[in-house]
Amino acid sequence: MEQSLERLDQEITLHLQQIDSNLSYCFNKISQDVIPHVTKYGSVCDQVMDSSNWLKIMFQEAGNLQIDAVAGNEPTAATAGSQLQSGDQNSMQSLFPGKPRLSPDSSSVMVPPSLVQNSMGAPDASATTTTTTGQILRLPDSSDEERDARENDNHDSNSASNTETAHVGADLNPSRSADPDGSTIQRQRRKRKLSLLLQQQFGSSSSSVAPSPAQLQRPATTNNLDSSPIRKESTKQSNFVEPGTVIYFPTRDET
Amino acid sequence: MENPYEQVHQSILSRIINNVERLNESVVTLNQELEHINARNKNLQLMGQMCENYHKSVQFNMTATNSKRGPL
């Protein structure tokens, strides 16, 4: 009986030590390997965003051009009066708040270039008008699904603004509807920028904090190690040994 | 009957608890990092979708005006 009890106890200690070594291995792996790489990845993503910032500006201005082009095409579409076209315009107008979200300022500022927009938007308008309505409807329908899917993706953050612009834009000119929404969206965007900056600082601070608990708490854990002095070496080894390794406990030798 | 293994078990259990706490903290920090990165990458995703839509509209307009040409 005693022998079996001792065996059981030894097995229990062995398994507990396995669990302990696995946990410490996980912690070291995450704090030393994963988090630095993730922070690197975040910095790389920031660099990508910075380098592709010109695309954002380009699409902002292009979106403003398209808004005016849609406004110019609206009466013809309204005379056509097909529900699918109105649905397309709703989708278009619900799409555009996504772009003024990026630069609502330019929507008001870019009004003078409307003269240039006519030259730019003219081929689009002619293309849409010259083609039959069926051909017009096909591509926007396919894009509608994607846009809807995208709206569903962004539904949490922008559902309110999208629906507002969709309803208002169906009745009024999109330029009118874009301005009040642009002001609110502008504020949201500024808030987001601020939050992004804060997050970047936070990310750096959190990344700097991340290794600190390991460094701070290691001495605390070494205090617990004093119960079994031999385990210090074993755990130090276990930090770099694969998780499945078993640390033999000194009590077995003691018994 | 004092079990000599009891102390050892308790010490190991306390160590395990400490390890779990540290692991939890590190995982929380990792989650925060990933959330930040996700929030940043949403903009990239939007821009990619815009590029895709622009490409589609350009393709449609080119085919509609019969001015589409093959690659050089």
C-alpha cells in the first residue's frame, strides 16, 4: 500500500511538473517569440498604410468626382425610374460615405473642380447612357452584392451613416446629403485617427510592457522555486527544451 | 500522517498558478496587439476593396465603350 501510494504521489508530482514546464514554456514562447514578431508585423502594417496613403487620397478625390457624376446622372436615372437603378444609386451613395469618411473636407473643397469633373466624369456618363439599361444594371448588380457584403462587414461601425445616406440620398441630391453626413463622418474620422495614434502609442507601450511582466515576475517565481532548489536548473532548461520534456523531481531521490 | 509529498504538491501547484497568471497576462497583451493591428488593417482592406471596385468599373467602362485593348 505504501509503495503504491508513493508511486502515485511521485506520478502526481511528475505530471504536475510537466504541466508547470509546459505552462512556463508557453509563457516564454509567447512573451519572447510571438509578441515581438507581432509588434514587428504591426509596424510593417503601419509602414504599408503610410506608403499607400496616396491611394487613399486618390480614391477620395475620385469618389468626389463620382459623387458629382452620379448627381449629374440622377435626373436621367430618375426619368428611367427603374427600381434597380435606384437601388444601385442607393448602394452607390451608401458606398460613398465610406470615402468621405476618409476625407469629408475635400468633398466641400473639391466643389470648384466640378468643371474639371465634367471632363473627367463625361466618359463615365456617356458610357452609362450610351449602353443599354440592361448592361448598366449588370455590373452594378454584381458590385452591389460585394458592396452589400462589404457593408455587412463594416455594418457595425457605419450602419447608421450608411442607412441615413441611403434614405436621404434616395430623395435628395447626394451632394446635399453628403455634406451633413460629411461633418459627422469627419468628426468620426478625426476620432478614429486620434484613436489610431493612441493605439499606436499604446501598442508600442504595451509591447514594451509585454516583456516586462516576464522580467518582473521571474524573480517572484524564483522565490517559489526555493522550495526545491534543484528545480531552478531544470526549469531554466525547460525554458528552451521542448514542452513534452519531463523534469524529474528530487523527492524521488530523497525517497 | 503527514504526507511528505503534500508540501511539494502545494508548491508546484502555486507555481502552476503563477505560471497561469503570467500566461494569461501575456495572452491578454497579445490579444491587444492583434486588435490594434486588426483596426489598422481595416483601412488597408477598405483600400483594397476600393481598388478592386475601381478595376471592375474601369473594365466595364472599357468594354462598354469598346476601347478595351489587350495587354501590350
